[in-house]
Amino acid sequence: MSNGNNENYLIRMFHVYRRYGNNTALFDISLDVKKNEFVFITGPSGAGKTTLLKLLYLGEPISEGQIIVDGINLTRISKNNIPLLRRKFGIIFQEFKLIPTKTVFENVALVLEAADKPARFIQKKVASMLRSVGMEDRQNAFPLSLSGGEQQRVAIARAMAGDPKIILADEPTGSLDAESAEQVIELIRGFNARGSTIIITTHDKTLINKTGGRMIYLKQGRLWHPPNQN
Amino acid sequence: MILRYFKYSFNDILKNKLLNTVAIITIVFSVLITSSIILFFINTTSILNLWKKDVKIMVYLSREASDGNINEIQKIISGINGIKDIIFISKEEALNILKQQMKRQFSLLENLKENPLPNGFEIHIIESFQSWQKTESIASQIEKIPHVEEVEYGQKWLARFSGIINIFKLSGYALGILFFIASVFIVANTVRLVLYTRCDEIEIMRLVGASDSFVKTPLYIECVLQGAVGGIIGLILLFFIFKSFISNVDQGIISELANINFFSLSELLLILICSMFIGWLGCFLSLKNFLKT
């Protein structure tokens, strides 16, 4: 556990467990993530990387321990406040998770509509986000007509549209070719440079070495190295 | 936000045309059947009330009764407790009334050599005496008077008719409730199917920070709209069926019986609200468990 001023930490985890019946997916995880940090969570398949990410936005319940995200204790959060917690995150999934029946524009706009932003603001913001990921010409296309790289760029635009404090990316380059993967990482780095905290799960060592940033290693649901490298 | 919800609802309706059509058709049938039952009862009840209001006893006299006998009978009847008024109808007057009532079949009466109708009295009973037992007691008193040949009154038939209507009413209510439950069940299943087809979409919406009301409200609007559209179509169909029924039944009979009316504006609105409630309830039941996790 890192020491220091609490205000510097955006995420704090204290002795967190995640159990599925008799199986334990995460054991005694304690770690901190600072504001504007770029963190990789790595480890072999089944190590618990995705589960760890899900706990942060309460995609799954915490079995034991405490997680504090931007001052909110996730074990005490009411059901009604979960959407507000999730708006602090921009989530990028390996399988993109775009809504196939909505256009590129509508997919990105969804985040802002859910946050009850005015229509004119949504129009401008979505256009600007699509421009920043180079997808402004495809705003009326449906996700299934796009390549994997393009879909992931739309997913990044959607993740960033709500100006989240934290970006969670679960194997964002896992299903992309090398060139598309590089573009995606460049985009994410750009957002990190503008102040967002980034947490990426990956088992691509080359990507970690090339990008830099803190590495958290998980093995069989446990932290393999203490997360106090920085 | 509400405009946004309406936009989502309309988009969903367009995307799930078949499911929505099935739900609307069910509501149409439900509204059509229950409303026609209600309409039937409203009209039969009003006819019954109208008939009950004007209970009269017809007294037919024997041919041998002289003018003196007639005056005496009138005096005796007037003295019976519960009689409001008594009108003498001579056999000539009775024949004239019959001629007027028969209108087109008037020629049948032309060839009569002598008037077959008897002299008689039309007796009206005061309101507090208008029950089956009291009418029967008055009738039996009149029957005992000499020269009274026949006493006729509709109460007995009305009592039986009311009984039949009440049985119909009960089965009508049962049928109405059955259709209500069926409609709610079908709307609930329609919503459930929509939810299953949109499971991933709803999950994504929730992951990007959409609240439960953001997910639910468009579905509620969709179901209430289904209810409203189903209700309106059902009532329009019922109106045309009612019109064609009225035009196919002899106008003379209808005006003789009573005024047969369609629903009033407030009744129409009430039915519409009920059909919208069916939509809402169907949605509520299927959403109740869906977003719990």
C-alpha cells in the first residue's frame, strides 16, 4: 500500500476479495491508483484482470474488502448512485460493445443522453469526439459495417465523451491488428496527457514496454508484485 | 429528457413492429369484447330501469260489463292502496291504439266485422309500491272484482328478465376479467421479448452510466402507447359494430323499447385509461425483476 496524501489517489483498494460460491477469483487485493496515472494490469488468462476492472465500476459486487473511487466507498454506495459512479469511468471493452442498431453517432451520444446533457451540447461534443478519433466521416454508419480498428475508435470516443476521470480499457488491442492497436494506444495516451487516469488490462508485454507506465501483475487472483513501483 | 424518452419509444416501436402489433391486437380484442359487454349491460340496465319506473297493470273487463258496472269497478280499484291513477280505455280507443301501433299491418284490421277488443283499465302504481310482491297483491285484489276477466302486468316477466341479466352480468364480469388478465399477460410477454432481444443494449446502456429510469421510461411509454392505440382502435371498431347493429334493427322497435346509446365521452375516456393501464401493468410486471441485478 502506498503512503501519501489521500487526495492524490483516485482509486484505493483495501483487502478486496471476489468470490463465486466456493471459488475465489481475487485474493486480498490492496492497491492505489494516483490521479493521471497510466497503469497496466497484466498477468496470464484467468488471473482476475477483468474481474478487478469490473469491481471498480461495480459490474460485479465486492465479496469482501473496500474500494474507494474518487472519494466514494463502493461498499456503501446506494443502487441509485451506481449510474453516477459509472459516469466517472469511460470503459473500453475488448469486444467493443457497441449497440449494433444505433449509428456511430448515436452510440457515442448515448453516454451524454444518459447523463441528461442538452441536445445541442451532445451534437457538438459527439462531433468533436468523432473528429478526435478520426471517425467523423463515418458518423452515420452502423457498427457492423466498420472494421475492428474503427469500432474500437468509436468505443474510445464513447468512453471519452462524458469527460470521465478514469478510463478502464479491458484488452483494448486484443482483437486488433498491430497498426490499429498502435492507433488505439496513441489515442488513449493522448487522453492521459489531457489529464485522464488510465487503467488497461493486457497480457501484451511489448505494448507495456513500448507505452510505459506502472505495471500491476496478477497471478491466480493475487498481486504478484506489490504495486509500489512508482 | 421526456422528449428523448419519446424518441427512444418511437424508435423501439419501429424496430419491434411485429411484437408491438401482436400486443396492440390483443388489447384491441380485449377492449372490444369487454366494452361491448359493458355497453350491452349499460343499455339493458337503462331499459330495465325505464320499464320498472312505469309499472302498469292492464285490467280487461268481460263483454257483459255494463256502464254502471264499469263505474263501480273503477271506484273499487281507485280505493285499493297503492294505486296512482286509473284510466278507462274503451274497446274503440283500444282498437285505435292498436291500429296506430300496427301502422303497415293496418289493413289486417280493416276486414274485422266487429271489434274483438274488450273494455279495460290502465292502472299506474305509486313508486313505493313498485315491487314484484306488492304489484302481485294489487293484481290479485283486482282479479277478485266481478266482471274483471283478466289482469295483466309485466312485473313477473321483468323480475325473470332481471334475473337473467344478472347472470349475464356475472359471466360478463368474469369474461372481462379474463380478457384483462390475458391482455396484461401478453403485453408483459411482449415487453419481456423486447427486453431479451435488447439485453446487450440494456447492459451497455447501464455500463455507460444510464440510470434504471433511463432504461425503463421509454419501455413504459411504449407500453402505455400500445394500450392507448389498442384502446382507440377497439373503441372505433365497437362504434362501427354498434352503428351497423342499430341500422339493422327496426328503428320502430328501438324507439319503442328505449333509447339505445353508445358510450358517453367520460365512459370512452375511462375505457381508454383502462387500456393504457393494461399496457402499464404489463410493462411493470415484466420489468419488476429484469433490472434487479
